Amino acid sequence: MTDEDFTLSRSRAANERLHALVPGGAHTYAKGDDQYPEGLAPVISHGRGAHVWDVDGNRYVEYGSGLRSVSLGHAHPRVVEAVRRELDRGSNFVRPSVVELEAAERFLATVPTAEMVKFAKNGSDATTAAVRLARAATGRPRVAVCADHPFFSVDDWFIGTTPMSAGVPAATTGLTLSFPYGDLAATEELLTRYEDEIACLILEPAAHTEPPPGYLQGLREVADRHGCVLVFDEMITGFRWSEAGAQGLYGVVPDLSTFGKALGNGFAVAALAGRRALMERGGLRHPGDRVFLLSTTHGAETHALAAAMAVQTVYVEEGVTARLHALGERLASGVREAAAGMGVGDHVVVRGRASNLVFATLDGDGRPSQAYRTLFLRRLLAGGVLAPSFVVSGALDDADIEHTVEVVAEACAVYRKALDAGDPTPWLGGRPVQPVFRRLV
């Protein structure tokens, strides 16, 4: 299919209807049509394995499935069967289901560095509960977030620090500080400057680069020295780094950690886990002031917890984490070779751990470019590759990787033409894609 042949008339119509009814046209900003070339934002009909189909009937090899949540592939049979078994037994009751006990036992066996767990429906609830718990335990008002990681929560304590801070009081935003990843001296200086004021350090334990040697252990020691809570956001690293997350891989135990995304393979389930002495402050067996930790009507729906248990079983029994790494390494190697072969190896750059690959699109001066990203995405879509990132799922096969690399090579050929012309505009087909966090539309 050529770029000229690729049309999405039904998707365009559906997008218009979505914008009329749903603010932003999607329920997650990262899924908005502003993240895609103009007029080329597919509306999905269904998916199976590593493939999705849009309402126009186009089929794609999909990456970054469900914003990294569908790591086993769509409609994974073992997960679907576990969910189906629970649906006929009821999904929500006036008292805890035995499934809640089974799911907690399974999770804590998978993540043995944690002593207690509480489930929720989304990551923001879990991270905000961690922040509240840290503030209660320390009696301190401030929170320090890692400045190099893009997202922690939709709640005011974090979203007020982004360009989309409308509606968040300045007094709330002022309580959130930031520290740089990998720089222990800067973190120590921040904690010293705000001595006895910072309740917690919250960060992704790893992201697009490996932690510097000794960094996480050093951060553990810095947090202990200053009496603040160390929180690992394992929404992405959970399962993709190891079944027990980055903490399991690197051997550094946080006080609290949050999991989600891959935990449910697309079903809505997240978790806050951590040390018993902290977690019990949100329970009924602690003598001090009670913390309103997590209390959600739908937080323990049985089918979602059944999905989570099935996911953990599949990961362990089928070696999924190792498969994700192998697939990612194959993809990264192919993309780099294709980019180099077309003379754009310094401009289309694959980064990150093999199980969590992203790509950068750089202009002629080596600067990140939304215009060149638009050109690249446009060619991928026309070739049947839906890839806001190159984050793999376990459902991909060799043919999918080979097809993706072929389409990348074709995209890179156009990329080279745009670089030679010094202007990608003729190849954009409309306005460039936009960053999620921006103050104005």
C-alpha cells in the first residue's frame, strides 16, 4: 500500500463523533489523534495477538499495545479463559471475595520484596496512595519526583508540575519538588536543603537507560539517611524488567512500589505494595492515625484479579520476560540496520531496554523533531505498522519483525529525502504531531 492509497475515511468520521462526545476524542491523552499525522489516526475495531484492525478494515502490526499494558498480546487465551471463568460467578460483592486473597498471595509470591499489597483500578490511584501514605508516616508535606520521568499521576500533586496545570492551585504545586535521575549528589543536596520536609522520593527505577552502577542502592541509602520513603513506580518496569520488576532485577528494595499496565494484560488492575509497617497504616491493625489508603468500589473486581493471576502464571511458566527481550533485541537491530542503510542512522534512533524500546526522530541538526516524527509515523501507518513506540508484545513473531523492518526501511528512504531537502513539510500531509503535555491546544 502506498501513502497515497492509504485512507481512513471511517476512522476520520469516528474521530469526529468521538470529539463531539468525549473531551479530547479519547480517554487517554496519549491515545489522542493529535499524536498521529493529520487524518491518519486509526480507530480500532478489534485486535488479536500482535495485530489490530481499524474500522476501515486495515490491519496493523501493533507496538506499545494498550500503552504498554497488553504485553502478552490481545485476547490472550489463558487470560481470557481465566476472566471468563469468573464472569459467571459474579464480579463484585458486599464483602471481599476469596479471589482477593488468592490474588494477593499470588502477587506477593511474584514480588517477594513486598510484604502487603492493595489493588486498584489505575496507576494514578496507586501512586497517589503511596504519596499520601509517605506523608502520613513521615509527617512531612513535600514530595520529590524524578524530573527525568514523564508521568506519575493524573492527581494534583504531579499534574500541577506539567504544562497542563490548569485547575491546580499553586499551593499544591509548590509542595512537589524534583530531582535528577542518576545524580545522588543533587538528590542529597535537595534533601539537605529541605531537611525534614520531604516525605518521599518517587521515581521509575529504570527507564530508557540502565541505572548507573550503584545508583539505586545509593538512593536507598540517601532516603534512609534523611528519613524519607523510597517509592518505585514499576508501572512500566513491572514484568518487562523481570516478573518482580526492576526491584527484583537490581536487588534494591523500596519502601513502597506501584504496579499496573502489564499486570492485567489490558484488564484494569493496579497495585500498591510495600513494607508491612507502612501499609498497615491504611488497615485496621495499626494504633496510630488511620490513613485513607485505597478504597475503590471496583478495585477488586474478580475478573480483573483473575486476569492478573493468569498473567503472572503465563509470565513465569512461559518465560515471557526473556521473550520480550529477545524480540526487542531483534527489532532494535533490524531498525538500526535499516536506518543506517538509508543514511539516517543518526536521525532515527532506537533507545531503551530491549523490552521497552522507544525511537527518537531527529532533524538535520540532531534535535528532536515532531515534524520528522510525523513523516516517519505516516510511512509506518501506510505500511501497516502502528507504532507510537517500538515496545514489543510477546505475541509478535519473526514475520512481524521482518515486516516492520521492511516498512521502517521504506520510511527511512523518505526521511533521507526530507533531510536532503532540508524541510520535511512536503511529506507531512498536514500539521505535525504534538507533545501530550502542552499548555494550549
